[in-house]
Amino acid sequence: MDLFAKIKEVTELQAISGHEGPVRSYLRDKMTPLVDEVKTDGLGGIWGIRDNQETDAPTILVGAHMDEVGFMVSHIEANGTLRVVEIGGWNPLTISAQRFTLYTREGAHIPVISGAVPPHFLRGAGGQSLPSAGDIVFDAGFTDKEEAESFGVRPGDVIIPWSETILSANKRHIMGKSWDNRYGVLMVAELLEHLKGQDLPNRLVAGANVQEEVGLRGAKVSANLFDPELFFAVDCSPAGDVYGNQGKVGDGTLIRFYDPGHLMLPNMKDFLLTTAEEAGIKYQYYCAKGGTDAGAAHMQNKGIPSTTIGVCARYIHTHQTLYAMDDFLEAQAFLQAIVKKLDRSTVDTITTY
Ligand SMILES: [Zn+2]
């Protein structure tokens, strides 16, 4: 399978916070033949463990997150249309006139579109104010509430973006949904595949958290469960090359030295920069406005030095994101180099003050 086919497979899966089942199944299938044990945490995070016979081998946790942003049915109107609450952060301007899939409890997949006010109705009306997600109509074409219920639709059902993942004309970029964070999910699967049959100087736990998009919730659970000495979030950040400043698609993996919930510590920065230089990795500095699971994990237990191994993508948290396959390859080579280098003495260097 070529890289585009792998990316298409994982980004077209539909899974929002708390409802990560399809991505969990994907990872379970990929990881089971590659690790000594597959384990789930209490909220549904899934982890592949590469054991180590050395008693003082450090435990390293590498975690993506499985969830993407979407919606949940809050109630059904008498006319059969749906109203929603947002799951994860959305720009209200990108919600309307899109396609989604509603999943019922019985497992039916129902096509849904998000409504938009036609320009005809705006003429002379003084323009439209910015809608909030709760005001936007979601429409599955039901005649009335009773018909919606007869198809199994209930409050609490999830509504997940649908878009086809396609290649750009120059075959270097990809357009589609949920690179945040199927990027990380594919990174973990590819890392374990690459490490198959190779000895490691650590006990590696690699997998994916749940519920990142609603406040970094799963990362607290997995950090407690595995009590690693270091944690590496693997996540996708917004590119600033068309809006903003830092983060250019195609300029390589990110050295994410600052975000509002996490500071890269000096020992970690030294380790990352040295490793990137040694391995010839293309990297760029990145100062973030959002957060990743590193922000939650690093404050667990007795304190877990953490960072994020990232790439950037344009227009994230929408149906149509744009990103570079080359950036994925740089990040993957970087993560491989990092994991292979983390023996007892290297970890001690990072965690000693
Ligand atoms: Zn996100």
C-alpha cells in the first residue's frame, strides 16, 4: 500500500471524541501482530506494548489521539431537522453546507447535510450575523420528528464529517478531513511496523488516546496507567503559512517549543535538536496557540517530561484540510530516531536537573 492509500484509509474513518471505535479497531488490527501485548485503558485508549527484558529499561509512552471534531444531536425538531452541540472546536463559518454521517445506536449510517441560509433570503435583510453551532440546521431529509425516530435517531447520536481524501495535482499534497489527528494514528502504526524485529533500548508503549479534542482527557488516564518516564504526543497543528506566521506546509516536522499549556524543557530541546541534526531531519520551529496531549500528560504522576512530534496542516478542524506527504515522512523518520535512542542513560540525561 503506498503512503497516499494508507492516508486515505485512516482519514476516511469516522470517529469523534468518546466514540473512537472505528479508529480503535483499525489500531488493534495494525498493532496486534507487531507488539507483545495490546491493552486498552479505562476510557478506551488503545496501546501496543513492546516489552523489554532489562529490568531498568525506561518506559516511553508515544501517543496519538483517535478522535476528530464533530457534532452530537441535542434534539430533534418537529419538522424532522436536527439541532446539535459541537464536539471539539469549530469555526462557525465552516459548519454550514457540508456533508456528515449520523451514527445511530443500532449502527445505521445516515447521511446528513448542514443547512445554510440562501443569499435570496439575505437581500435587504442587512446581512447575516455569525451563527453559533446550536443555531445551524442539520438535515437528514426526514419528513418529521416521528420519521427521524423511526430510523433510530435519538439525542446523543454522533454526527461526523464526511469528505473524500484526494491527492493534489502535483501529487505532493493531500486534501481531506481529520489529518488532526489521523496523522498521529498512522505515525504510531508505521513506527511499530518499522520497529518490528528490532531490539529497543526501552519498554515502548505506543498507541492513541481518546477525547483529546474536548480537553486532553484521555492523556491523563494513559499517563497514569503506564507511568512513563517520557511522553511523546504525536499530533497535527494548524499551519500558519496562509493565515498566521509559523508552520509552513512542506517545511518538515515541528519543534514545538511553546504552547499555552506546555513549555519544552531545555534538556528535551537539546535531545530533540541533537537527534534531528544527527538523523538529517528537516524541521521548523513552531510556537503554538492551542494545546496537545503533552499539556495534560506532563503534569501527571511525579511530572513526565513531554513534547509533541508534529506536522502542520492548513484549514484543520474542517472537512477540507491540506497537508504534505513529505512532512509525514520527516516526522516518521524523526520519531524512529528518537525511540531508538532512548536508552537508560539518555533518558536520565533528559530527566536529571
Ligand atoms: Zn484538533
